[in-house]
Amino acid sequence: SQTFLVTQPMSEKRNHKKPAQSKPTWKPVTQKPASSEQTLRQQQQRADPGASAAAETNTAKHSGGSTGRVQQAYAESFIPPGCDSRIWGNGDASGETDEEDEAGETLPRYEESISRGFWIPPRLRGRNGPLIEAVNDWHYAMLNDAQRNQFYWDALAPLVTGRRVIDIGAGSGLLSLMAAKLGAQWVIAIEGTRDMVDLAEVNVARNHQEDKVRIIHDLSSKVKLREEEKADVIVSETLGALMLGEGMLDYMADARRRLAKPGALVVPAGGAQYAMLISSESLAMVSSVQPHCSMGFDLSAIGSLQDTGNIFFTKQWGFRLNSIVDLTEMSERVCILDVDFGRDDRSSVPATKSFRLKALRDGVVHAVVASWEVWSDQNKQNKITTHLQDTKHETWGFARDMQWGQGLQLVEDFDTANVSDRHTAPAPFRVKEGEDSKQVGGG
């Protein structure tokens, strides 16, 4: 049998443009170097002057046992683009920040990415460069995804009246404003980027919700609340192109444990990651060497560089997957992971899982497509999905595909790959209708 590895990372890089700087302007933290552990702990202990006395930075140390392991998992989760909260910087009691990253270097400003001689809009001068890149890459598309916004409005409506709400990764403050307008007692909006916090405060004021919405500049995993101030409802939209790619599970689990009352309600309530096999000659044209296009020359050695190990995002490739006219579904869409955001944590996600799929037709499988759905309650009627079939004809579909899209992993005949030399192009993975001996693995 053959195995496909459909990765489900706990963190991913969401803005896909190549940074103008010589080094990455931000990155998901996937491994904490042992040599910097003490420094990182010291940085995490620094108080956030932007938070009120009721919501101070968490300075508690966790060492040893399961608690320490859980805390390290949170430290290794997704860090949002442009994050300049105290986890990276050297803030002091005055409230000023040097906006330093983990290497002690100042985050680049917008004008640093502009070539000399080009006009710099005054409103952008001095602002956080990685944040501006991320906002223009996907944040506007997210804000204009009308069905996404309606999902959260409908999900919050029956839950928040008279209750205390925490909004994790608040961004513009939209979800916090929804909760306030729907009757929440108060809302704490937690956001890791100073420029976005400033803009969210403007949004709150312009919508006359200052008496209900309070914004904290920090990562939620560094915020601490007094017992009597813990929340009744947690809401977050920290979903990536892969469902857990922006640390949703880590941040939700941490908030349930430290920032909310026992049994607190969460939005979304749960979700599922799916995978499906597809075939497309058009996709093959942009991802492999095609002999009939090479003017009679043998260029197959270049095919040995085809990447079948990583999972990419359709936006990186510059197209909507559902716009490819010759795309053919080669299997049913199967659930490879489901999560209860009100109960599960990272330990709930298995390292690997295997699934048997039946080929729907003869042909070559070119890729595995990863998409997801989340729901507001256990009835699973109110949902957001990134399935390519669901976004194709909807008015909000283009915005959704431009902010999330789908994951895409190229595949090959892995049995042949194990015996091929380094200069051999991947062998195509051919299937026959009704075959069910192939396996899809997720980890």
C-alpha cells in the first residue's frame, strides 16, 4: 500500500509574499532553542503596561510536569504577523516599547520596504511593516467575507447577553463589537500588534462601545485575569488555511484553562479538517516537467526537484482551485481530524492517522487537497467551510479563497520514490476505479 502524509501543523505562515527584508519579518515558532529558553522566560515575565490592573501580564513560571509541557506548547504556537507584544520587546512601566523581535532587532517599518524614490503615503510612515503586508495580503479579504461575519453574529447572538466575553486575536475588533452590540456585559479584546490595537480602539470609539470593550495589547497566553473577572464566553477567529494553522487549538485551550470560568462557552464550538485526492493536467503544468512542452529535449532531471513533502496553499500558487476547469475529484472528501474547541487541547491531536480511500475513477492523482469546516454548536448547522465546492459560486467565495483557500500537497508514487535515484523525476501515482488499498495518512 502507499501512504500520503497530509500534514496538520499547529502553526503556519499565513502571509505568503516574500518579505522585502533579507530575513523573515516574522515566523511561526516551531522549536524553542534550548540556549534561549532562559531569555524567553525573562521576556515573558515582563508586565504589559497597556493592560489594566484587572488584566495584567502573566508572570507565573511553569516548570516540570504536564503543566510545563502544556505551557511550552503554547510558547511554540503561531505568532501573528507583526506581533510586537511584550513577548518580544523590552517594555517598561512608562508604556513605551522598543518593538523588538526575539533577536533584539526592531521590527521593520513600512518605509524600509519601499525602494528609494518611491512615494511613501504619510499615513503609513513609521507603521509596522509586517502588519501592513499581512493586512493587504489577506486581512481585507477576511473582513469582507460576509458569510464568515454572519456566522459569528449568529453564533454569538444566543450566547453573550449579560455575559463576559473574551475575544482572542481581536484584530480590527469586529467580533468584540458584535458581542457588545448583542448585549454582552463587557468584552476584553486581546490583540498582539500595537498598530492594530490603536486602530481597534478607534473602531470601538466610532461605534460608541468604549464602556463595554476594553483592548489589551498582548498575546492571550500572556494575559492574566483575576478570578472574579474570568469570562463566560470565548470567541476567536484564529483559523488558518489549515484549520489549526494559526494556533486556534492552543490559544483556546489556554484561555479555557486560565481566562474563563469552568464550562465557559466557546465560538466556534468545533471543527474538522478534510482531505481529498484530485487530478488536474492544468495543475501538473505548473508543478512538474511536461515532456511535450520541452521542444524534444529531455529535461526530466529538473523534475527531481518537485516538492511532494510540503503542503502549500492555493493562494501561494496564484489561483483559486475551483477555477481549474479540468480538476477531477479522485476520491470522496474524508475527515482526517475533528476537534472540540470547548474540550480538546494539543494532546488530543494524534501524531499520525491512516485512512483507506476508494478511487472514484481511473487516472493519475496529482495532489491532496486539504480544506476544513467549523461550526458554532453541536448541531453543526451554522458553519464556515473552505471546501472548494462551497466557495465556487458564492458572492463571498472569492474573498474566502483569497484569505484562506485550501491546502495543496503534490503526490507521487511513493513506493517508486524509495528506490529512485536523485536525478529521477517523481513517478505519477496511478489508480484504478474501485481500488481501496491506498492509504492517506495525517500527522
